[in-house]
Amino acid sequence: MNEDMHAFYKKIESEYEVKNHSWNLFSDFGNLSEVDKVYARYEFLSLNNFESNLFKKEIEESKKQIINYFTYRIQEVKNPHLLAKYNHLLLYITRNNNYAAKAIDCYQEVLSYYLSIYNKGFNTLYFSDILSDIILLSTKHKINENALKNQIDGYLKDSSLSSKIKTFILEIIGRNEHKLFKSAELLNYPQLCIDIATNEDDTNIKERLLKIAVLLAQKVSNKELGKIANEMLGDLEYSHILPPDKNNIAISHLNENHYNKIINYYRLAGQKEKVTKAIKEFEENKKHHRYIKIQSKIPMKNAQQIYEAVNEYLEQLLEKTSEILILQLCFDNGSLLFPSNERVKETVEKQMEQSDMHKYFSSKLNDFNNNTTSVSHEKLGEHQFYDVFLQNHTLPFMVELLNRAINKKKIGYFQIKKTLEKAAFGISFDVNRGDSVINYTWFSLIDIGIREFFKQLQKAVKMKQTDWRFTIDFLVPKFEAIFREIVENAGGDITKVKENGDSELKPLEDLFASSIIKEIFNEDDIFLFRHTFTKVGWNIRNNVAHGLYKSFDYTLSKAILVFLCILRLNKVTIYIVNSKNKS
């Protein structure tokens, strides 16, 4: 052994501590012999995460040599930090319980060391990690488990230990990943957490203790203590609420997150009055929401050529018969300039690859009342791109197409009625109403809504004032009704049963996710439906159903989208024909 290796051994003997970063101990080995370099590598393995897959192959190939080396080293060193790691490594390699007992003893010495420097500002996390290691080894190898539980209980009763270190200990108990404690042995711990939290000034420690109390209360089935802890969490969360500030738009949004937590905590606590008060404050806070509006202008290359191409395409469409034109509106297949689902996903994927911003922020949707819903960055990006495309390309194209088609008398209520009644919308269905059986068709469900749509469209063409309220309010629930019948008639499930045995109709979003629907509509169709009717897009169904729209919210664009979605339901005709042919 040369002098450098001797110096290295001396250095780790005097300086190494289990939870300190050991990388700085392994440097300047250029003068070591090849044998000593191997030994230094063994030391490196032992003092780092030797259970990592990164080292698995290396340890397996040198197993015998490593065992011999550390069997010798254990006799040479005195540092309990080193001995804990050496014995732990030998246990990992040999599976010999004797090393488990020795590793535990050495880790206990390390634990005592950290407690001895407790008042010198040691890292509480080190203590917690070592205690976790001891629990892992003790439970896995069935060594001194009762003594360990008494030891932990003694720490919690020790008035000289801070609430911070007790919090770390209680978090280990709360997780109880290694089943050291039986449920009956945890009975007193929820109250202990609450007691410590009551006298704690540090809000972070207080919150952690109360969350542990909730967790432990669940494990011991103490609902009352769980409610007490949740109420205290709700009260504590109020300390994070900031007064509104016109110069800081972030405050109201941060407050909203806190109010959401407060409401949830109070609900879990069964504090109805506090829930009501918090909801009122939540609604008041939303009035202070402000948003940054980012605008960008993208110059369009070859604008004139594009206009001429679109104009030519419109004229080609209008040369077709009324029936063929309407069927194109029903089946689309790219004819209406809707972006394909594939294109949307590819575009968003490329955009996300070019930026890391989404990694640092969560994404949320806001409805008309500024209620928020968490959504993935991918889904949000897809629907944002889709919406921009709709607003700038698809809807202007459709407005112009319908305008010209009406002027040329290619499309109107009667043409729509005639075409749809030849297909699925003309099929007769029976429904029981009391003692009577009544016949109806899907077109009979939408007829006056379609009539009103074209009435208002005629006004729009003549540049007269329009009112889209009846059209949208009438057709939106009819879309849902027909879609539900399509799912049911195709053999899909339209009802969900609750845990208490009650049943109710599935919401529209669940129907869109039905597996049977994929046999009728493609991904482009479902994306359009979701964007039009659910919260990821325009959320028209919800806003109509809950009366959230004001008169000025009823627009031509919304009416056209709803109208096109209704027409696209006619795709079920193909499914019906194919099903009959199979039978």
C-alpha cells in the first residue's frame, strides 16, 4: 500500500459520515497502483448507493473479491459510519443476517452521533434517513423490532427534541411502509400529532403534522380526530391568503388554490358553515382574476393565391346538388377545412419538443365563472391549436359557404329535412309514455331548431340583426339526446351505477369515451364533439344546461358548430347499414 492509499484510508476514517456527500473523498488517485485503484473503487461502491442497478453488474462480477476486501476492512476501521455501510454492503451481497444485525448496531451508533450534535444545527433529514434505514433492516430481517418501537416512542416523548425532528419521525410512522407498527400500536399517534401541531409556530411543520394526523386517523379508523385535523388544516390554510392587489395578477390565482384546499379540508371535517363561508370568499376572489393577453400577428404568404384557391373550392362545392352538399357537411372527410386529429397532435408534439416551459407550470382551464379544471399540457395545447385553426380558417370558410349556398338556394331547412330523413334521422323509433307507444324520428327532435337556425342565417346573409339563443339552447340538448341513443342502440352502456346502488345517466364526456363509438365516429369527429361541448373546448353543453350564457354569448360561430355536430351524427347511417348487412 503506497502513501496515497494510506492517506485515503486515514481521510475516510476521520471524515466520512453516512449522509454527507462522499464524492469529494474520491479524487487525486493518479498515483495509486492498479490494485489500490481497485480497492478505492470498492470503497466508492460501498459509500454510495450500491443497491442501484448502475452497480449491479460490477458487484456481481467482483463479488468474491469485494467480500474478502470488506471482511478485512471491518477489522481495521473504527468509524461507525464506515462500518454501517460496509456491513450493509456485505448483507446485500451475501444475504447473511449476521451482517444485518451488525449494520443495525452501527447505524444506531450513527443515529446516536446525530443526536449528540443535535444542538449544533445538524441536518434533521440525516437523522430521518438513518432511522428509516434501521427500520428497513429491522423489519426485513426481524431484528429487535419491539426494542426499536420503544426507542421511537422514547424520541417522541423526549421534551428536549424539537417538533421538527418529531415531525420527521411521525412521517416515518405515518408511512409505515415496512409495517413496523400494527394498527393497534398507532392509536395514540393522531392525537400526538395534533397536540404538537397546536403548540407549533412554524406553519410548514404544523401543516405536515396535521397531514400525518389525518393519515394516522384513517389507519386507526378514528374519524373524529381526522375531522379535527382537517379543520385545523383548513384554518391554517387561511394564513396563506393574501389581500387583492391590482398590481399583482398572480395573487388572486394563488388565493384560488388556497381556497380550493380550504373548502376541501372543511368538507372532510364536516364543517358546513365554514364550507359555506369559504365558498363565498372563493367566489368573491374570482372577481379579482386578471389575465395576460398575448397577441401575435403572423403574416400570410401568398394571401391572394390562397384566397383564389379557397374561392375556387367554394364554387366547386356549390356546383354539387343540394343532397351531395349536405352529405359533405355530414361526413366532412376534410372538405370543411377542419384540422385532422393527427395533424393537431403532431403540431402540438413538435411545439412541446421546442420548449421546456410546460415542465415548470401546471395547466388549467377557466370556465365562464372562473372555475378551474386541471388538464394535461398536451390536451390543452391540442385544443388551443384546434381552436385557433377553427377561428381563423374553418369557421370563416363555413360562414362563406353557407352564405353562398343560401343565396343559390342550395341549402335550407327543407333540403336538410329531405336529405336527413332519407338516412338515420328518418328511422322510426318507439317510446313508451304511460299506456301509449309513440313513434318518433331523430329529425322530429331537431326540426324546429334547424328551422330556427336557417331563419337566423337568412337574416345574417341579409345583414340583419340575429338572435341565436333559441337555436343553440334547443339543439344542444338534442345533440346529447341523439348521441346517447346512438350509443345505446349500438350496444353501449349509457348508465352508471353508484356505490350505493343508485343509477344515473352517464355524462356526455363519458359517452364520447365509449368504446362502441369508435366503430361509428373517427377521432376527428370525437375531437370536434369534445371541443364543441365539453370543458376542454367551448363547453357549450355545460354553459347552456346551467344557464351561464348571456344574450351576447350566443353567436353565429357557436350556432354553426352545433349545427355541424348535429349533421355529423348522420354518420351513424353507415354503421346501421353495415350492421344490417352483417346480420
